[in-house]
Amino acid sequence: MYQFINNGSITSTKGFKAAGIFCGIKKKKKDLAVIYSKAPCTAAASFTMNKVKAAPLLLSKKTIEESEKIQAIVVNSGNANACTGEQGITDAEEMQQFCASGLNINNENVLVSSTGVIGQLLPMDKLRIGIPAAISSLTSNGGFDAAEAIMTTDKKIKSFALQLKLPAGLITIGAICKGSGMIAPNMATMLAFLSTDAIIETSLLKKLFMETVNNTFNKISIDGETSTNDMAVILANGLSGISIQEDSVEEKIFSIALNAICREMAKSIVSDGEGATKLVTVNVRNAKSKIDADLIGKSIANSALVKTAITGADANWGRIMSAAGQSGADFEPAKVSISFNDFYILRPNYSLSLDEKVASQILSSKEFEINIDLGEGSEETTWWTCDLTEEYVRINSDYRS
């Protein structure tokens, strides 16, 4: 049905080019990216739930709501352009104008994104030189450079692509993303940019993308913090010539593939969390309702006590129960079962079967599952989280330096 492409990126999709360069916002690392489609695209986006929203996010939200087509995205790292007042809006608009002018397209065809330190004005003198330089560097092999340029505290470049086999032929979805800290449900300090060469109407693309975001990016947590600049965008330029119609077989396959690539992106963000050494999948099963399942999944994924226990490979199931109990979900604690992978440590009526040695071995792994079965109904959910280490404190105690 679909297959991931080795070393795939946003430019694995027909008609997309990208670039990532150093323009001087950071001290040494790449800090400016441009993504461009040779054909105008239908688009969908999801933005942070934080009430404090950065200038480029406000501009991009307005642009995507008012524009029929999007053709480019310009992104800088090292400076969030957040809490910068009217000057911040002016600077974001100038970034949009410079990018549009360099590509010979309209301002309303360009989205703007920033990530980095909050409360500092953009060094526009550097961006006025950098944006044209990035545009001149655009290439169909530039996806990895762009992925590198949007990183902040990330340790790894996050780049993906997959191909879907449909009755009419092949469609590609490509993607890059960043995120390592300030990660919580409902969008966090993450940026995700996706491309596809499918033909898909805006209304259907929005519907499928929001469903996917809610099942992936909105179910990850590193530190429970939601940032000011979070943005996920998908662009569809239609250059495959293959159409995705509502309620069709193609829509079903496309939706499954879109969820698959966003799930891998979401997991890559959690596994690259600041100071993280472990990727933990939290499965909540047999809840009375989907809401109850997600309340518990979110509470466990966000719990600092659960996450520090994971750091120490401590099978402290009481912290998991406590996190579930404070979630606001409707369940009977005596019905709960808890397991690490397939190893049960708690069964209903508080029946313990805890082998500390086996449990510690599982919790010492780089990747494992925490399963909590509520025994109440048939609804379930999956969340992703990581451990909380001393390295996280170190990184965030001197982030601005």
C-alpha cells in the first residue's frame, strides 16, 4: 500500500525544491530554509494552542485562511520572532515579501515560520541577504539542508518520504520536521512541513490533515510545554496527475499513509527530546470513551514523576496509577491492569505480579511500551513520551547561551 523511501525528504515529491543555508542568525549552524513548489498548492495547516502566538505564525495563519494557493515557505531558526510587537509583524511580512519577490510569486503564496529564542527582534539585515541566497540555492536535493536549517536543540535531522501505490499510479508524500523541547499535546515547539504531488481539494486536505495531526503530533510529550511558534503544514501541488477524491479507495490509502509518515515524524521528535534516552509508547486500552482514554494517555505522558521513574528504570507502577487517577477520566481503579511490553506488573483487584529485575530490564531499553488496560469498555489510544533526565535541565538552564 505504501513504502518508506530510504533517505527521503520533502523534495522527494515531484516539483518541490528546498534549500538550507547559514545566514548568520546562529553562530555557525544553518539557520534559514526555503521550500518551493513549481506549481501552486492546496494547503492545510495546524497551529499552536498557546495564547501567545509568534508574529510569523499569526501572519501564516492569516495567509493560509485567505489565500487560495500556497507555493513557498520561508523558515528561520535561532530566533522565534515572538513577543516582538508590531515590529515583529513588520519583520515577518518583510520575510514574506522578500521570499515572494525572489521567487516571482505573490506575497499571499508564501508562508513564514520561525523558531528559536523568544523576545528578540529578527536580524533583518541578515535575512535580507540570506533569503535571496537561499532561493538561489534551491534544488530538488535540498530537503536535508532545509531539515538541518530548521533545527534548534535537535540532535538529529528529521526527514522522511514514502510512496503510495494507487490504482492510477504512484503518489509521494515527503516531509521534514524539528522538535526536541517544549513539546506537549496540541502542538508544541515543533515545526513540520509536508509535501505531496497528489491532486486534492483544500477542504478534503484540511479534513485529513487535522485528523492526522490529532492522532500523531497532538499525542506526544517531552516536557508538557507548548510553545509560541508551533506549526504543521502540508502542501499538495498535484503534479502526479493522480486525484484523491472524498469517500474513495484513494482517500483511504492516502489517509493511512499520511498517518504513517506523521506518526514516524512524531516519534522522531520524542526520541530526540532534550536529554532523552528512551522512547516510550503509552497504550490506553478498554476505556469507556475516547475522551477517557486520551485524558489518561495525556496524563501519563506528561507526568514528571512517571518520566523520572523511567529515567531510573524504576517500575513504580503507583506513579502510573496516580497519573491516571488525576486525569479526570471515568474509570474504576480496581479494574486496572498495567504491563511493560507484554510483562504484567498489575492485574485487576490490585493483584501484583511484579518481578523487579525483569521490569527494570524492560525499562532500561531504549524503546518500550507502557500498557494500561482499564477494563471498562472498548475505546483505546496511543501516546508517545520519553524519560526526563538531568541533561534536560542542563540544556534548558543555558539555552540562550
